[in-house]
Amino acid sequence: MAIDKYTNRPKIERAANSPVFGIINESSKVIQNNIVHYTQNLNTASAGISSIKIISSSVSQSHWDSLNVLFYSSGSVRNPGELKLGAPSSNFADMRTVGTQYLNKYHGYPSSSIITIPSKYYGEKIKQKTFKLTDSNNTDGAGVKPEIIDDGFGNLYSTNAHHSQSTSAASSSDNYVGNIFYEHGLAIITETGSWSGSVDYSDLATNFELQFDSVNTIHTHEYNVTIRPEEYNLTMNYGIRSPIQGRNFSLSTSTMASTYTGSNFQPYITTINLYQRGDYDTPVIQATFPRPIRKSDIINTSFKIKLDM
């Protein structure tokens, strides 16, 4: 990367002896990876969000079988009627977070609800321990809506269930009501028992609100560019030319206004252009400084340029 001597704009990659472009020093390049999170607030009306009721041995048997093969089969006998794979690596069943993910309830209950979330919302994956589903169609006698969250290991449980499978904590394995597969944007409610006296888990996931944090990695490429005092001291800014006088005026005979001919005058850098190798006509990236920066003719001027990808 370098500075265009005539437009006074940094440009990238041309022959080292070119009077117009200079070559960036690749040894100055630093690449950093930063993980960022964004909280998503969605509902059943959000584009791409869908909820499917799947029932074993019914018209949706293909959905049940697909999930079983992709996420719940691991080569061992979990269910006498399930498809058995040659090895655990044949599917996604072992692609889970550190800890224990309980998958047995998918085989223990014949029906499930699957919620699909497009990757445009979660990025690389859903961040563990941030998923929350709030059902909008059902409430208990006090008007409280069912709420389901994840435990960070790929299991789902209700924080406010009236009925539980055991007297232990709501987040215990006995009280798990389904699974979440963070990297694929899939949440599956497998429990069919009662959330309250009048609401079953099979009643949920028809109309709901979702909240979770997405995970994305930003790759930052950083370059350091140094301009020496004797370099790039010209400008093509037409604003420094003298006013037009007479009919014989032409650009070839025009002169600089006296204001800009003194030894104190130095051009200002306002824009950085980056170009692909071999194509120096159209910049692929253009960045403008918050304010013009005066080019020094006394000391080196250094720029730190960061590109987020």
C-alpha cells in the first residue's frame, strides 16, 4: 500500500520504482480475530423462523427420521426401531459442547416440535446459555407465560414449569424438555408432559418470542504505512489553480495561485484507496478520514490501516 503522488491518496501494490504507487510492506501486516456477539430478538413472524410439529409414525415421519439420523443416532442402540449408523462420526450427534447433552427424550417421546433459525441471525452459532423461548399462546392461571432456556450444554429446560419430573433443580437432567444444536440453529422440544395443569409442552412452540446472542468472528487485517518527507508532495486539487482569465486559458498553461506556492504549503491527505494487484483504475475499498491530514515535509508520516472482514 502506498500514496498516489498526484492525487495524494494512499494506494496499494504497484512496482516499487513507480512514481505513482508504492508497495506495502507485508512484514507490517497483523491479522487479529475478534469474536463479537449480537443479541437477537425474534418471533414467529420474523423472516425465516419456523416451527414444525413432528410426530413419529405419521405423515411427518420423514422429519422425525431426519433428526434422528442427523442428531440423535450415534451408532449404539438407543431405540429398537431407530436407524443405526456405522460410526458416531457419521452424523452430528457428537458435535456438542463440552459437558453432557441428554438426547434420550427424543427416543422416549413420539412427538416433538422443531424450531428452525436461519444462519443470518445466529452467524457461526448461537452463544451458549443465551437462548430463551417465551411462548405467546399459553399461560398459567396467573397469566405467566412458559419460558424455556438452554443450560450451555445443548439441553433445554423450563425456568417456570409447574410440574417437574423430579424434585431436583429445574436445570437437572430429569427436567430437560429438549435439545438445542447451537451450530445449526435448531431447537427441539421433545417433552410431551405437562408444563402446568392445563398446558402441555406439546402445546408450545406455535407462537413464541426468541432471544439469543449470535456469534461471529471478525478478521481484522492491520497495515502500517510510512511516508517519508520527500515523498508525495504534489497534488491534483484543481482548487489551488489561479482563476480563469481571458479566452486563451487552458489547463496546460494555468498556474497555481500564489497562496499555494510558498515553502510552507503542503498538500492534505483525505482519502485512502486500496486496489487489487494489476488493476489501478477502480479502488476496491475507499476510506475517508474524519478530517484532512497535512502531509509533513519534515518528519515521517505513518498510517495504521485496519480492514475488518
